[in-house]
Amino acid sequence: MKHSLIKIDDELCTGCRRCAAVCPVDAIEGKQGQPQMIHSDKCVMCGQCVQICSGYASLFEEYETPRDQKMRERHMPPAVNEPLFAAYHTGDYPKVKAVLDNQNAYTMVQCAPAVRVAIAEEFGLPLGSLVPGKLAAALRRVGFSRVYDTNFAADLTIMEEGAELVQRLTKGGTLPMFTSCCPAWVTFIETRYPELVKHLSSCKSPQQMAGTMFKTYGAQLDGVTADQVYSVAVMPCTCKKFEAERPEMNSSGYQDVDAVLTTRELAYLIKEAGIDFHSLPEESFDNPLGIYSGAGTIFGVTGGVMEAAIRTAYEMITSKKLDNIELIQVRGSQGRRQIVLDLGTMKLKTVVVSGLKHAVPILENLKKGIADFHFMEVMTCPAGCVSGGGQPKMLLPVDCLASHQRRTASTYQHDAELLVRKSHDNPAIKAIYQEFLGEPLGHKSHKLLHTHYHVSHPDH
Amino acid sequence: MKNDLNAFVAADPSKCIGCRVCEIACAVAHLDKTVKTVGSLNAPLLPRLYLVKTPETTMPVQCRHCEDAPCVKSCPVSAINRRDNKIMMAEQRCIGCKSCLLACPFGAIELIAVCPDDRSRDYNVVASKCDLCSGKLNGPACVAACPSQALRYVNIAEERKCRQLHAATKAGNFIKEFRAREG
């Protein structure tokens, strides 16, 4: 899968090399003016090349491969009218469509936080429109049996990752600890800095935690078995497709997430079903695996995991209430931000990085033994998941920054409007620990929600 | 000659990287409604400038808004006219005869299918070419969109002035140097 996820169509590529300039891992090779190649061993599948590419199939030119064949190769539905670009990702659209068409399938869907601030753009609404209610309604109408939410699992991630950080700080363990939510970042560490793998949190990403919970707790609630559940994730990210297929992601006994749709692929599905997105009512996600806090929703932006983690870790460590929960210091668009948090007994030093290239000097220092922080969040994409490779693609580069800013602003607005804003205050999270998981880092959560990242070799 | 020559957009092939953003910007600027994302575009992209790639050079080619425009002269129905220092195509008058396409030495004219309204299945084939984003506040969209500043809106009067100044400065400096050397 890794070798074929992100591709460049050599009939359409003009060799402008803007994709090579945006690639954080120098995986795109080729001469100026010639079609480019993706070096699959280096590629972390972030899809930023897909976002920047403007080499499109012109109506005024003839290509050897006809449009309908190109669309089949890209796993796009035939009714889509949009132009085709040279850099693209293959998708899970046909797989999901076939399952939804099967009346007997029992499907559960989760939706990442960054999708609700972007999907409306595919239907002509203003950049960054916040539409969680319409999104839930659309997912129900395209035929999913249970409309759950990755945001719930983001809250769950904070419980586990917060507890893991506290454990590493108080009882000893590898420090600094790195976040492990971003699969492109995890892949990067595994392939380029294998000696630093132990710094990664053992927590699975919210997508994988949600998938596991659907096929265990969710299945149990609905009186079905794990093998009956088909679990779909809607993600702003292209690398999430790779993550879902990793062999270790099967804690439920089956592949925890069966298919991943990008935000753009979900838009295809909605259009194909003939749904008028504009007139959809506001609905809510299903209980209990669709209930979330503001902390869960800010996972979609750079600094969000850190802010969410601090909201919980502060209260875990100090047993005091954190009053000022909007941590403006970790927000922003710089590639690297640092804050020091006074926890009474200690000062917690944290780093937030967006854009993989900004992580490299920090990792190099760490290898030399120079690290003056305890916890680092890294997101591969420039503004975090809101700017992911699977998000709506801007026709013009000039709109990219505006789209990132508006999606980010809507994410924080959503957090501010929610009544519960800390993961540990989410009533569904409290319930799942009481009824099913026990405690964070307990036996069951360790088995279901944690993993071991390993050193991967390109040849294996 | 007065300073009322037609303006045009020119590309610098030494700067052009061939990314086609100019084509997309042009097509988007000529849509009836504002479209920001690829997914919300429910129509083909119909640019009015065309990226040309040869083994030696890469650059977009578009209408030069010729002073003695062959397209104007060739049009049997007077659908092409000079207006506000531009050569403008009145698409509603065009009969799609392709005379202008043959006459244009730059290949800057395309024939495109245009639907009279959204619901209609009928379409007319009409000539289409650069209108310098007439009526747009920020000038030609291609110039604004180019990531490598390879496109330039050429204002003839300013261009001439600029070149004359450059030539005079260069000649002046040369003469000064020459005199100094000669003692």
C-alpha cells in the first residue's frame, strides 16, 4: 500500500517541481521540466504534493490515457466532473461505496475534527465553514449505520497519552515524549530516526483508538460481533490510509479501521448519493462514541494535541482546576513554539512543531543529547490536520493560507462553543472507563489503545 | 504615435516553471461564480492562455492584442473589435467560423463550447481569447497567480520609457567610463 498511495501522473506532470519544494522528506525526484517520480521509501504520504500540484489535464490537449481510465486508476466515481491533476492519491472510495450499497452491512463511521471545518468548501460554502451538524446528517444519509466521531477518540487519546506522560515524568521512562497521532510523523521517525522510536508515545492515534472501540465496545453495545462491523474513517489525511492497514492495528481481532476516506472522497460520496448538502438539517453524532469535548476537536490544528493534553495533564498532576484553558502560547502558525508550564512540583517544558522540516534540527540535537523539553507535538502538515493532504484542494495557491487560517479559526470557535472542553470531563469518556476500560494505562486500555512502534526497513 | 497602444501580458520563458497555475487562474477568473476548491468546480477549466512546452522552452502564450489585429480583420461578422485599448471578442456575435483562429499568428484563439444557460443541453461553439481580465479590479489573474513572477502586464508607454531610460543610463555610463579612460 505504501508504495502506491501517492502518485504522480507522468502524462500530466510538467516538471515544475513545486511538489518537490513542498515535500518535507525530499521524496520527489526528477529534472526540471520532466515528469517527477516519488521515491516511495522516503515518502511519508502526507499528500502535500497533491495539494500544491497545478499540472492538470487540459481540455485543449490530448492524452494517451482517456479521462475515464485515469479516474478508475484514481478510484474516483465516474460522475465527478472536476479537473484531474498530476499529483493524486488513490482512494478507498469504491470499497466504501460497495459496502454502503450492501443493505446487510453493519457500518460504523468516524469523522476527524478537521473534516467538519472543511467539507463544506467542496459544496461551494465559504472557506473554513463549521458544519458538524450537516456532516453528521450527511454521513447518516449516505447510509452509515452508526455515525460516530474521531473527536471522542481524541479525548480518549488524551486520557491515555496524558497518563503516559505523567507516568514517564514521575515513575521514569523515555523523555522527551513525542506525540504519535500523526502517521506521517510516526513513519518519518521509524524510517529516518529509528533510534528515537522509543520517544514516541505508545498511544495509538485517535483514528485507531476509535476503530478498536467500534469493534469492541461499540459492537458490544449494538449486540453485534467485531467481524460484522465495517469501520470507516473520514480523514483530512492521506497517510491515515496507510496507518489503517498497518499489521499491528488489529486489537479487535480484525483490522480495526477497514477503510479510510479523505474529506474529498466523502464529498464524492455525498454528491454521488444526490444529497443537497446546503439543505441538510443539523444533526448530532451518535452516542456514546460520538460525544466529544473541545479538547477533542482542537486535535485538528497544530498545537491542539498539546493544548488538549495540558488541559488534562495539569489537572492530573496538580489536582487543581485549570482556569485559563485557552493556551494561546501553543497556538499559531510558526513552525516551532515552546511553552513552559508551571505544575508546582515541576516545570513542564513543551514544544509544538508543525511541518516536518522544523522537527529535524530538534531531532538532530536530541541525538547529540541536547534536549531541553519533556513533551513534543509534531504535525507533518503546515497548519496541522486542517491543512492535510486529503482536505479540499484549493484551485489557486493564493487561497491556501486563507483556507488554513479559516479552518483553524473555526476549530477554535467550535471548542469555545462546546460546554465540555476538557477530555477528562467528557461524560462518555468517564463512562467508557467505568464500564469497559477500567483506567488509563490499565490492562485493557494497554491492550486495545497502545501499540509498539518499531524500526521499519524499506525492504521489508 | 500617441500613448494609446494596446496593453498585453507577456511571459518570460527564463522564469516560467511550467506549473500551469496561470491557466487555472485565468479559467477561474472567467467563471460566472466564485469557486475556490477543485471539488466545488463542476465545469471544465477553460483558460485563455496556453502553456506551451518545447524541448527548449516553456511559457504560456496568449493574445498580444495586436494593433493591426489579423483576427479583427478576418472576422466576417465583426465579432472582434478594439475596445478600451484591448482586442475584445463579442462571444454572442461569434458564429464559430474559425477564421480568427487561422489568422492569429500566436495561436492565441481557441474555440470553446458555451451553454446559453445551465439547464440547456444546446451549446454554441465560439471563439475565446484573453481579454486582459477586463473589468477585474486586480488586473490580469494570470499575472497575480504566477509563483515565479514570469508573467508581466506590459504597459506600452511605461515599457518604452523604461527601456529608453535604461539605454540612456547605459550609454551615459559607457561614455563617462570611456572619457575617464581616455583622460
